[in-house]
Amino acid sequence: MTIQRSLARWVSFTLLCVLFTQNAFSQTKTITGKVSDDKGTPVAGISVTVKGSKTGASTSADGTFSLNVPSTATTLVFSGVGYTSQDVTIGDQTSLSVTLATTTSNLNEVVVVGYGTARKKDVTGSLVSVQSKDFNQGVVTSPDQLLTGKVSGMEITTNSGQPGAATTIKIRGNNSIRVNNNPLYVIDGVPLDGRTARPSLNLGQNGLDFGPTPETNPLLYINPNDIQQIDILKDASSAAIYGSRGANGVIVITTKKSSSSGTKLEMNTSWGVNIGYMKKYPVMDASEFRANLAKNNLKNDSGASVDPLKEISQHKLSQNYSLALSGGNDNGKFRVSFLGSSNQGLIKKTALDKYLGNFAGTYKFLDKRITIDFNLIAGHTTENIQLLSNTAGAGGNLMSYALNWNPTKALRTGKGYSLAANSFSATNPLAVLDGFSDVADVNVFLGNISATVNIIKGLDYKFLFAINHGSGSRNTNAEGWIDNLKGVSGQGFAAINTTILTSQTFTHTLNYRTNFTDDLKFEAVAGYEYWKTDFDNNTIAATGFNTNLDYATRTNVQYTDFMQNAKTLFPMSTIRDPRTEIQSYFGRVNFNLLDKYYLTATMRADGSNKFGANNKYGYFPSVGAKWNISNEDFMKNSNLFSNLGLRASWGITGNQEFPAGASLEQFSSTAFNSIGQTNVANPDLKWEKTTSINFGLDYGLLRGRFYGSLDYYRKNTTDLLFQSTAIQPAPASIYFINLPAHLINYGIEFSVGAAIVQQNDFSWDFGFNIAYNHNKLTKFNQAPIPTAQVSGQGVSGALAQIITNNQPVNEFYLKKFGGYDQNGNQIIADTPSFCGDPNPHVLMGLSTTLRYKKLSLVINANSATGYLIYNNTHNTITNIGQFAKGLNSDANDFKTKESTGDGVAASSRYLENGNFVKLRNATLTYMIGDVAGGKVKNLSVFVSGTNLFVITKFTGFDPEVNVDKNNNNYPSRNMEYIPYPTPRAISFGLNLGL
Amino acid sequence: MNKYIKMAAGVVTLAIVASCTKLDQNLNSTLTSQQTANALGAAFVLQNAYNDVGNPYSDPGNVFALEEVTADECLIPTRAGDWDDNGKWRALHQHNWSVDGVDIFLNMFNALNKITFDATNVLTPDFKATKEQIAEARFIRAIALYQIFDLWGQFPFRPPADNLLNAPKVYRGDSAVQFIISELNAVIPDLSAGNTISQANVDAANFLLMRLYLNHGAFVNRQSPTFSDADMQKVITLGNAIINSGKYGYSSNFFDNFNPSNSTSKEIIFASPNTAGVVTNNTGIHNMWWSTSHYNQYFSHYGSQGGWNGFSTVADFYNSFGVTVPMTRTPNDTLIDPRIGGRYYKGATDQSGIRPGILIGQQYDEKGNKLTDRKNNLLIFDPNIAPDLKENGANLELTGYRIAKYVPDFSNNGKNYNGTAGNWCVLFRYPDVVLMVAEAMMRQAAPNNAGALALVNSLRAARGTTAMTSMILNDATNVYAPNTLLAERGREMYWESVRRTDLIRFGMFLKPWAYKSASGDVKNLLYPIPTASLAANPNLKQNDGY
């Protein structure tokens, strides 16, 4: 206590002294007094200053103070952590008695639970609420980036550096052994599908030597400036109300509503540039390359000096304009917002342009008995994508061309681009940038409207209808003049890909709230929900074009505008997924006795047409209890605890993320005019079930100066949705079953927030969270499942990870590397063995805000430790063997005994420690305040840096990496393979209100 | 108040009832079996079974890898950064594979069983297949059952419309052989006489019967096969019927049987078709040349990037042709067995410089310019392969002779080279009938060695090579010994996915040969059942030693 107080004092005074010169006052008077809190208890450590000067003192243990003030002083400011600061007019008084109100802590914050809201302090489950003021700043293209490092136990990994790329989110560990397992997103009460209408593209089809390209983020259509708060439901007590979709946790996004006080306009603008790679990749520059050529008697020196990584990157200006208009009165409110933004990628010809409009409102009728809420979002995005696929083979992708390009060879010639010397030279990355284009346009409409009717006092009926419709088209062109690109050179390639995704939600809820007695409050929700979703995708692709086969005579007409010009049309692919329908009945009851004892019970019955005929309905119960100890009489006078609560919960949540139609027999059309069965029907197929318990402690110390929570959880996922080996003879090699194995995750989460200094001119807030997770698969009686494809030349069939009994999911399983023999060739074991865990064991997040007067600095950092990354890039793209072929390679290999003729093999050699600390964002804001006589309000300017630096031993581009290397849909984890690199960015912005 | 509650309850109930659903699922893009039966019928389902046969035999990474790479005529050295592929190619050739160390085991177990599944589906009563369609389906299934049994010594079998969640029963040993024989005998009467080489036909069914009878002794005892006279007489009778039918003969050029228009070859009894230029109607036959040619062969032609520089052969095999003088590039070189290749071939050599057959020595482009490797060494294929099959030296791209038995399809401006080739995948070929009859003659109770030699010499004469003066079945000490029937089978049938079966039947599979020491490990006579497949079906039994 004392330490904190003196630290606070020290910091505040030091800053004051350093920043301002001492003024002397000619005439002074002495003011004495006593400060107490609203219970009459004297308060120590309150800072007392003369308004507008640095003169100040601090209250002693009995709450008293004595201060010499200039006779001209009129007002004293009292401030301290945990209390609302207060201005007191001195007047003629020389002795003051001041009562300070305790700050309303975050305990009265309203959090959004499923199908309702609650006060944070009344919640029995484990739930983290992040308010808009606490969001990450800097370059943010999708809402999940607002949360990185903010929520204990939530790991957010961006899958690619491409603006708008999808993220992998794991709440409380790896919960499943299938791909596509993100949490459920719920926006203003409407559950999202999780997929997007951005067509995906697999360039590995149609004879091209590339694989699937990274997916895009399903939350792109939510304007980050429109978000009021995001609530993360982590345990069963909070998530079980979402039944068969709650097992991975639920992220509830609530958009901003208007206040009822007059018309307001907010404007947020920012401009930014990428200033380079966050972390350099250790390939050789021209001089190192030359030196090593000489050393190895190789003659691949072409005389020039180029930096291909630099050549493919850009520093174009990104722009962001957001405008929100709101207004209303007691009977009706509206908010309209617009966002126009253009985010330029680090790699040339990559960008994300977004145009979003949002119209939301609340109107009340019939003496406020009926409330109509609506929220309509219309959005359009355009993505410019480059050739950066996940599983590129020997043909590589743009990053591999740049990494491999001989740095002594000029990229350009007088007429165009220099050509590959032979079949193995790297393709010219600039030629690919120029001749390859891949543009995805997506239009999205998300609308919901609800009517709430107050039937009798305490009883409300609500009907909600929502529609989420997205349609996307993607045009991919690879011009035939690009040299040395298999399937493209000399013939050109084009694909048009369209996707439509439509989901609809109908929800009826009845909400009843009453006080049984003065001490016992009761609340209940009952509801019915119907949700359906449709997805279809059509692709046409063609090759053998007659134009743009020669750089000199290329035209500006894209192949995709010209498909009839192609000699060969690939077989058209049209896919319409079976419609998914979920029909649910759910309910929740809450009891609150004396604000001390809380009990919550929920139940949901989910019927899904994806489930097999024998299992149409799943049931998901939960109970949670809380004891709010700080409201007990014996704690009322505690000076230490301002809040203390114990929570416990148990419940079952489910997961039904498996393909629609998986339980049914299906016949598909195939080659040569034929049809064949393609699916093993499983009428018993059902949801995956996670039983979890959670014990939590919420605390607030020293009147809320420190606050946070500590949670222990244990989750056991059974009936694992699993693609089992089909029992041959069978129409397919795998089929979906519910595997009776146990996937265990347990861990501890701790968070602390601290208002270290809270004074008028200076404040220092600090937030830290840490989470430990342990993950293990047990009672897994299947054959081990190898997964995580290693890509590139010479490693086909190599898989880096394994899913097997008594190991963490995706444990690395590789042949052990044993150094080099006397010839400099690597020694590799004949058989693989367990090599370590790709799942981080400890996640940490840190944020701090320093404010001095109008200037504030916000810093956000995060860290993950205790995990390994497989560096597939080093393995097959930048290995030393490439150097012998005249390609650039990893400079570090030349410091080892390895010979340039050494082979390529997947082994434990490429496992690297992923531990990192990343300075995600630092923002310096100057709050100018109201200007132009108050006509312009809250004017502020800021400068912000994103991904400023990372401390790690990992040698690739970014230790936060998760390139999708699934094998037969068995997921992979933390594989790095020529990804879109993470940029370091700087931006400048201006916000104001009118 | 009460009125409000009733009203509300009414509205809510109505709303919920109105929106209730039965949760039935429409498949949209796929059909149910009933729809398939009504709308398309058995012909489409049968076609699917035919399609299944192509890829396992067209792509050398499939059945080929298990029949040829593990034998004496094919290996794939690891070339520094290329062809390590988790060590599987070395493991296959050196006979030190582990249960799940080679992904081909699982891939082929699934792919071959899928053939039996899709063929059996034709027999489902719903599809109302004709007798002829049922016979064709059972023939295709017999091919797959034969191959699964050959590789693993057992095969699972499901009746039509079986519940796929149940583990099917498994045939092994003599009952497996008898089952396949009975299947073939049952269907032969129902097969139309007019069926072409891409359809189940009587000769193809008899051909498969010959294989079963000839291998019967090895199938029931792979370690020390014995051959019953009854089986051998069956082989001779069935073979003579085919030979005397007059339907088949020899192509004037050996490589015409493997060129892009081989569908008209007189030697082919059964083949899996490919349609030139049509992506869907292609099973990957181009991999036969991609897998072996050097990166710089046929490079930069119409979007092509040469080959993968992998699959190779050894000098001992080359020498088993009785080569006494070095190969020349003279087109009319008649000194050597033409099946060794190396001669000008119109449509291939004028397009790419490739001379079909075994590629040795300096390689040229179509204009006669010497090709180089990626390090600018002259592209001279070098028979000296690193003993451990790991190439790290300056010549790592050059080691190993190559084989282009299938003549690359350069049509469509060279585009078909890349994946839409028109070469049909040859499955059963007439010369094999001749060789099987000859072998049965030598193995029958009263061996007819002279008759066998005459048959073999008739084949050699058709190939334009000299007659052998004497011939034994095999030389137990040297798998490559030229004057043996085993070597003749190698010279004729090389890289046609039968070599391992031959070597086992001749008792030679565990013997040493080039880049493989004698293993003596009898477990290698069968492949391991993949762990995942074994776990899925408890009726399967892991083969001894694994």
C-alpha cells in the first residue's frame, strides 16, 4: 500500500517538476482540512492541488492536509484513486471538510449475456467485457483486432498479413480437432454464420502449382468505430445459452446506440503508411550472396545488387474516414454512421477498401410499451490479393520468389522484367506482381429489426428478425507473359468465382423480471429461435488465352472480361451446400438474494438438420452461482476489499461445426459422365459436447485501485466430431463420427487492472492479464492422425504434427535432427518421435495508459510462450541447397557446418521456439478539447504505431503465425510457410465531434 | 392483466408453431441414392467404377510405387533438396518401410477398396442394373480384389447395400483366391462379345483368371511358392484360347502400345481410357513422364516446366537386355533389343528430343542441342547412383537412367503434355498372355521348356530382337540374368506395375539387387495394413512381422 502510494506520489511529482518550471508566489495563505469518503471514513493519499497550478499536498493517514496556497487561488482540486475528483471553491474558508464519492467501478457496467443484459457484478459466469475506450488502436481492419491481448485466455492470431485476413481465435485452449473452429460471433443478438461471402480460391486445382489462398475475416463488415463493447463469454454458465454453438466461446458484439441528448456528429479520420516489415527475413543481401558464391566456387553472380523483398513492398497511404450522426429524444433515437477506408497492404497490389453504412435506431410507442429496435448495415469491400497461397508446391508463391531471387540479378531489364535462366530459377516476383491480379468484391447486408412489447409490469415479449446476406465475386487473372510459372506461362489463366451466403434468424423471447420479496430478485428468459443458412459457390476457370502472352503487346483487357477467348475451359464447379437449419428452445432463470447470493440456470435444446436422423435434438444445461462476499456485513467496513466475489459454474456447451449433409448418403457427379457415392452416411452423427467447470474470484482492492479476477477452468470435450477412417470398402477414405475420446483443457487465468495514479493532471492506468492453458487428448482409441502438411519440393507426404492419445492436439511429430556428418549433410533419424507442442502455454497481455493533462500515451503489448513453430519456409524455400541452384537462401545456414549440397528433409531441425513479446500498438493522443467556442467538441489528434517491434528468437517473419496446413481437414497449428509478412505501420489521425 | 397474458401467450405460441420446422435436410448439390436410381440409373454408377481404376495405375506414385519401386527395375534417389519425401522412396526400394512410414499404403488401400465399393454399388437392387452391367461391375471389382489381395494378402468384402458403419468380413488365403476365381467364372457368360478394350470383356476376364491361377501357389505361400499342375494347365488353356482367337497381335513399334493413340493397339486387352485435352476425362497418365524426365527436358514449351527428375532405373536392368555395345543415336540401330528404346520416335523426338524407352547418356532437345542440368552440367544420365540413394554431389540431378515407356503426348501445342494426355493406361496386354503361357509350360508337372522358348522367341522376333538359344525360369543368384524368363518378363513388361508380383512368384523378392541388399525378412512379402484401416475394421489382421 505504502509503496504504491509513494510510487504514485513520486511519479506525479517528478513529472510535474520535470515538465514545468517552478513558479513563486508572492502572497500565500494556509488552507487545512480533512477528506473523508461517503461513509465518513478519513481517506489518506488524496492529492490536493490548486487548480491551474502545480502547488499541492496530499492527505495524511487521518485524512487531513495542510497547504500553502497563493492568495489568488480560488479552487482546490481533490483527486485520488477510487474516488471521483472534486473541485472545491475556497472562498474565504481556511478550513475545509471534503467528502469524496467513490468512483463507480466497472462493476455496475452492463454486460451483454445471451438474450439479455446484466450488471457485471451479478454475473455468475466467466465473462470479459471490453469497452470501446479500451480497444486496441492503430491499424484495425476488423473488430477482433481490437481485442488482441485484452482478454485473458483468448489467443488471436492473424492468419496472414493481408489486410482483412481471417484470424484464428482460441478461447481457453484448443478445443477441437477439426478445422474452422472459431468462437460464435453474435452481433446485436444475431448469431453469424462464421463463413464469408468472399469466394475462396484454390489455385492448386486446374494444373497450377499453388494451393488454397488465405481466407478473409467474417467481421470485416462491422465498423470498429460503431462498436460499443465486446463481451467474451468464456465458461458454460455464460455460453450454454448458445447451446450447440457455444463450445468455442462466444464473442458478443454490441454496436453503439445514440444517447437521447440532442443531435451529435462524430468524425474519426486517420492516415497511415506501412513503414516496412515488422521483422526482416534472414536471406542474404547481394554482398553476402557474392561472398558465399566466391567461397563455394559458384558462378551465379549477375553483377547487380537488388533487394527483392523491398521491391515488392510499398508505402502507399492508407486512409480511414468515419462519420457518425446520432440524435433523438426520450421516445426515439437514431444513429447513422459511414465508413470509407482504404488499407494498403505491405505487398504491392494488395489492399482492402471498405465502404460501410450503418443505420440504427430505437423508437418507442404506446406509452413506451412497444419498442422497435433496428440496425441495418450495408457494406462493400474490395480486396486486392496477391499470389500468396498456403500450400504452394515447388512452384512457390510470390514470397518464395522474392526470398529466392538471386540478389545479384537485376529484376528489370530495359523492356520489362528479366527472365528465369532455367526451369529452376525463381520466377521474377515483379513480373508476378505486374501480371497477376486477384480482386474480390463483396457486398454485405446485415439487418435486424426487433419489437419488444411490455405486456405487464416486468414481462416483455420480443420478436427479432435478422438477415445476413453477402454476395461476393472474385476475378483472378494470371497473364501468360509471366515467365516460368507452370500452367500460366505462354497460356494465361483466369478464374471467376462467385459466392452467396445468406442466413436468417427468427427469435422470440419472453423476459420476466420481478422481486419475490425485497430481498429476492428473480429474472427469467424463455425463447425460441430458428436459424438457417445457405451457401453456394460457382467457379469458372479457363486457360489458353490468345492475348497478353507477350509483355510487349499486352493489352489492358483482363482475361476475366474475355473468357470466351480461352481455348480451354476447365470443368465448371457449382456447389450449393445443403441448407443448415437450427431450431432451438432455451431458457434462463436468475435468482439474486440480498445482492449477496446469486444463482443462474440455463437450458437450451438445439435441433439441427445437420445431425443424424437418430439424434435430432441436443440439450445443453448450465448452472452458475456467485457469492458476493463484499456485500456481507462483516466485509462492509473492509478497507482492503472494495469488491470480493466467488463464482462457480458447471455446464455443457456444444459444437456442430461439421459440413451440412455429413450424416447423409450422397451421390456426386464425377468424370466421364458418371455418378458415385461420395459420403458415408452416419445417422447417429450429433454435436460435440464440452462439459466445463469454472471457479472464479472477482476482486477489487483499495477502493478499486486494483481490480480483476482469477479463474480456474477445466473443460472436457467428448463425442468429438471427428473424421474417422472409413471402414473399407467405402466411397470415401474418411467420414464423420462422434469419437468417445476426451479432449481436456484446463488452465488458470488472472487479470489485474490498476489505476495507479489518478489525479487531475496526471493519471496512470495499467492492465495486465496472464493465462495458462494445458491441453491433452485422452482415451483416443483411434490410429494416430498425422497432419500439418509440410510443403515444397522434396517433402511431399511429410507431415509435421500428430493427433494422438495422451498428447496435446497437434503435437509435433518429426524425425529428430542430429547435426551434420563430416560431409556437412544433416543426420536425420529414420523414424519420427514426439517433438513438442505448438499450442502456447502462457498468454500475456499488457496495456497501459499514461495521461498528462491533454496528452495521453497508450501502449498495448502481448506475448505468448511455451510453444514451437515449424519453419516450413526455411525447410523448403530458403534451405542452403537452394544456394547451389543459384537461388538466395538463409544467411544463417552458412554459419553452420552444412554443405550446399545437403538434402532437404522435414525434421525437428525446423522447429523453432515461438516465444515472443510484441509491442502491438503505441498511440500518443493530444486532446485539444472544445474549440471554436464549443462548436467543435472533443477535438483530438493522435499518432499511432502498430506492430512496432517484436522480441523473439523465431527467425521467420512473425511468431504469431498460423498458415493453414490442414491435412484432410485435420487442423494444423503454428506452421509458418511463406506467409504474407506482418507490416510495421504508423498512422496519424484526427477525431472531433460537432 | 389476465387478458394481456393470454394474448401474449397466444401470439407467442402462434409465432413458434408457425415457424416450427421438421429439420429435414436437402442436399442441393448432390443426389440421394433414390434420386440417382430414378434419374440416372446403373450405367452412370457403373461408369464411376470404371473411372476408379484409372488413377491407381496411371500415377507412378500409386500401385506402380508398390509394384515397381520395391522391385529391381526402379528406384528414386533422393536428390539433395528433392525426392526425400519423408524417406518413402528410399524405404520402398531398400525394403525397410514401416507400417505408416509410407503414405502410399493407406492411399492405395483406400483407392483400391473404393473401386470395390463403387463396383458393388452397381449391384444394389435400387439401381436395377442389367445382367451385363452387373457382370461388368463384378469384373472391375475382381481387378481390385486381386490387387488388394496381391499387396496385402487379404481383402475386406461388403455385399451390396451393406451398412457402412459395420465392419465387413475379410477374405484371406486360398478362399480369397477361390472367391475371385468364382466371381470371374460367374460373370464371363454375361459379358458381351462386342465389348471393347475399355470395357469388361471376356478376354480380360480370362486374362485375370490366368494371373490368379499362375500366382495361386505364391498367393497361398509367398515364402516358398509351389505350382500345381492343374493351375498351370488352366493358364495354358486360357492363354492359348486368347492366342488362338486371332484378335490380338504385336505392334510394329513397341512404343506404339504406349503412345497417345494407343487405344487402337492390337496388343491391348484391357485399358483405362483418357481423353486428350479433356480435364475431367483424365486419370493422370502424364505423371508417367513427368515423374522421370529432367526439369530441363521439354522446358519452356507452352507453359511446361519439364519433369520432376525422379523415377529412375539402374544399369543392371539396362544390361539385362544383353547390351554389348554402347547405345548410339542412330535411328536404325538394330543391334539392340528395340524395347530398350533410344530410337527416334516421330511425334516425340521431333517435339522434345525425347527418345522413348530407357534414357541414357546425353539428352538433347528437339533441335539436337545438348541439354544441361540446372548447374549447367551437360545432361548426361549417369548410372552410378549413391549407395545410400542420397545424392549430394555435383551430379545429383544426373544419376540414374530414366524410362519413358509411355510416349509423351505433345498434341494441343504441347499442352496435353501437362495433364490432359490421350494415352490410355494399359492394364492387360497380349504379350503378358504369351509370357504367362510360357511360364506355365515351364512350371507344369512335365515342363515343356522347348515350347516355352519357342513362344518367347516368337515374341522376341515380333520385337525385332534376336532369339534366345536357351532359357531358364530364373537364376536364383542374379535377378538380372539375361537368359531367363524372369528377365524376359522384365524386358517386355518393365514399369507396368507387375514386377513385384513376378519377383515373389519367382522366389526372388527377398534377394539382393541393385541398391538393395538381400533382406530375407519375409514380412516384406506383404505390405502392412495401415494402422488407421486396421483400427477401423477389427476383422482385418495385421500381416506377420509388422
